Amino acid sequence: MTAEREAQFRKLVEQFPESPMGHFSLGKLLLEQRRYPEAVGHLTVATRLDPAYAAALVTLGEALRSNGQLQEARATWERARDRALEQNHPSLAEEVDGLLAELG
């Protein structure tokens, strides 16, 4: 099942390389598989294509943290919190504050 999902997301990225959703979906799957460098790559593309994509920023922060890039994770989560507040999503901002607190 996971291989099928990965193939589906890779096809989506190939067909629509300028769509952040495909990169986000693939990056999230790769994060779940603990393939952190690949996850960071696709999630970075997703957030570059749509800098206001708060969910992608949160997930990118998780991938960065898991990849040992703690300063980058903190900066990304701070951007995610700002985007969440701009988009009137206080619960997402609170979630991000919790993630930032875990970093210390």
C-alpha cells in the first residue's frame, strides 16, 4: 500500500511539478517512512511554491527536526506560526508553539 501511495504521489509531482500539494503529500509520506532528507527536499519545494502553506511549513519543520536540523526547524516553525495567525488559525499556531517549546 505504501509503495502504491508513493508511486501515486511521485506521478502527481511529475505531472504537476508547480503544484505544492503533490510535493507536500510526497514529503509527508517520506517523513512517515523516516526518509528525512528526501522529505525535507519535497516539503521545501512545497513551501517555496506556496510560502503561505502553513501545514506544509509545520511538516517541513518536523522533517528538519527529525533530520537533525534544529535551527532550521525552529525558523520554519516560527514562519508556520506567523502564517497560521495571518490565516486566522489559532489552534494551528498553538500546535506550533508546542513544537517550538519541545525544542527548548
